Amino acid sequence: MALAKQIELVQLASVQGGMSQFYTPQASDQTMLVQIPAHSVDDLFVHRNQTDQLLVVRGSFVLVVLENRRYCYIPLSEKHPQLVRIPPGICHGSINFSHQPCTLVNAVLRHGPAIARDYQPAKPPLAYDFQAARQALAELEFDLPQTA
């Protein structure tokens, strides 16, 4: 499913093996384990030579994407395994409303050498709409199947 111009949400295929669930691996040039602190609001990043491929493995957060001076809020959670692919040139940040840190894997695809300023956050030009971000996360959690 495509969002915010070139952002892609990819449902991961999985195979049951005994009691374990195996999800589709993602090709990458570099794999990073990332932790988003509890109760945190991150500024925006723009990568010029890499595609981020994010998968939440513990917790939840809201990915904030800036496009045409508007924000798109994309909720991501361990309870709903899906990959979000962020191509070069897309401004993105994060919000973690939880009292727990969120852990994710970033399977980075390199399209050229890393640029130091790509990893320096920039202040958002517009204030985040925390109500809209919370609503997006609540809708994801509401849509999840209930467990016994």
C-alpha cells in the first residue's frame, strides 16, 4: 500500500514452523537495531542516499512524514508486523507516546555514500498534531484482532 507519495507499507509474508512464526527477510546493505525512547518526539530526518526499511519488533510508535507542508501519521506496532519503506528525500520523524521504548530493525538500502548531515535532525517547520498522531495509533490498535 503506498502512502505519502513514495512511502510503502508492506505486509510481511510469514510461515509457521512449529511454535515459531518466520517473517520474510529484507535485503539490506546495513542492518541497524534502533530504539525510540519512551515519551519521545523526534525531529525530522532526510536521507539523500538511503532507503530505510523499518520493522517494529517491540512496542509501537508513530512515523511522521512531511509532504507538501502537511504531516502524515503512520502508526506502527509489534502487534501488526509490517514493513515501512522510506525512500531517499522523504522528511520523516517519530513519536513514541508509550511509557516503554520502541525497538525496531532498520534494513538500510544504500544508494551512495552516507552523508553526515543526513543523521542530524532538523526542527519541524510545522508543529506536530499530537491528537491526529494519537488517533492514528488508536485506530491501529482498535483494528487489531483481540486475543483471549
